[in-house]
Amino acid sequence: MHNTARRTMPTGIASLDPVMEGGIPPGSLILLLGDIGAGSSEFVYSSIMLLSKMKQQPVQENLLLPVEIDYVTFTKGKDDVLGEMQRSFHPDLTGALGDVKFRDLSQIYFDSSIIPLEWYSVKDVFSRLQSRGEHDNILANLAVQLNTIPKNSLIVLDSITDLASQFSKDGKWNDFVAFLRGLQRVAKEWDSSVYLILTKGILDPPRELEVADAADAVLFFRWEEITGARRQRVMYIEKFRGLMTYLEEKDMVKFAVRISSAEGFDVSNIRVII
């Protein structure tokens, strides 16, 4: 690349970071758009597990490890996320997850729904009614949480599918897109990278494109049919500001994906000859 001395924030995924000469530009808003089960969640899990391990070891001078890893959820609880990772991956990978900070906004999310209080909260009805006025705008509450995260961090929003569906139905779609564009801008000031997880096909195509347009990068995870009636997970780098020209020159935009309990998310380049 033109500036070989640039500092990068690694994803932690050993087979992917060298493709991007060490990692991603700090301050990137990265949309992880995926078919169900195609690997977007495993990408995030592997990234935070491996980065947590890297933080415990000496690191190259030009790599910018996140000061903090923050995992924000809207419908899941911390134990749910940790339990899924611990069931899926070897303890050698999950051992450093104690350093990840979880921020659970599920109570705010469900307060505006018809879900029974006892399903998601230990608060009594009176306490819920007292606090509900503070929970009218989940994006405002999310912004407050994000403002408390140190600069040079990695932030996971799991998943914006939950938010996008809610704001699409409430007729407040423009607020949601404006929030994403504001986050894309302020992430540069924070030097913090953000993973946005979105399930493919939940939103109408024009709205899905609006979300993709607000991001610096779009990684698309999908299933492809291969020989013998088998399926292969594939990751496409559809967009990456600051890296796309380099990746296309090297023909590194499409990758086969393998997921294992011992190594996590792993990619290998697929070269298509036309």
C-alpha cells in the first residue's frame, strides 16, 4: 500500500489481517451483512476472542490494539452471548473474554414492546413505569453508552437487525439512518472501530442499501452451492473505504470461510478466473 507505516487495528483473525496488511483503519464502521448461519456472528466472536488474547501478549509497533472491547446487545443478555461462545469454541479461545465489557440495553428495547415484564426484568411494574419515560428513545440511550467508551476501542452492536426492524415499523427510519451516519463520523474522532451485525433480507432492499451506504465497509457472508450438493460459507468484501483499491488489485475480495472450535473463523482466498 502507499503508506506502509500506517497504524492498523487488527481483527485478530490470523488468516485475514495479512490480507489487509495488518488490519483495518481505526475508526471504521463495518457492516457485517449475512445470510442466517453464514458466519457473521462467528466473525465477531472470533475477532473479540482473539483480540482479547493478543492484548495479553507483546504486539507489533504498527498495530493498534483496542484499549477496550465493548459488546452492546439489544435483545440478548451477557450470559447468553458468553454461553454461545463457550459452547462453540475451545477454552483456549474463550479464556480471555473476561476483559470484554458487555452493555445490555435489552430492558430499554423491551420496555417499548408488549413483552411481559417478568420475561426480561426483575423490576416491579411501578419501577418500570417510573423509568419508562427515560427509555422512549433507545438510540439516545445507546449514544449515551457509546460516549462513555474510551477512544481507540472496538465496539460491537449485536445486532442492528433488532433496531432496524423496530425503527422501520415505527416510521422513524430516517432517525435510524441519521444515527448510523453520525456514528460513522464520530468513530473517526474516537479512532474506534465498530462492528454492525445485520441479517440479510430482513429489511427491504432500498433500506438495506441505505445502511450499507452509511458504513465504511461491508463484509457480506453468504452460502454458496458447491459440488456434491454441499454448501460453502463465503465472505465477500463488497466495500472498504481506504482499502478497496488495494484489495481489488490483489484480487482479494472473495474468501471461503471455515469455522472450527479450535481456531474460530478462518478464511482462504478464492480466485475466480474469467
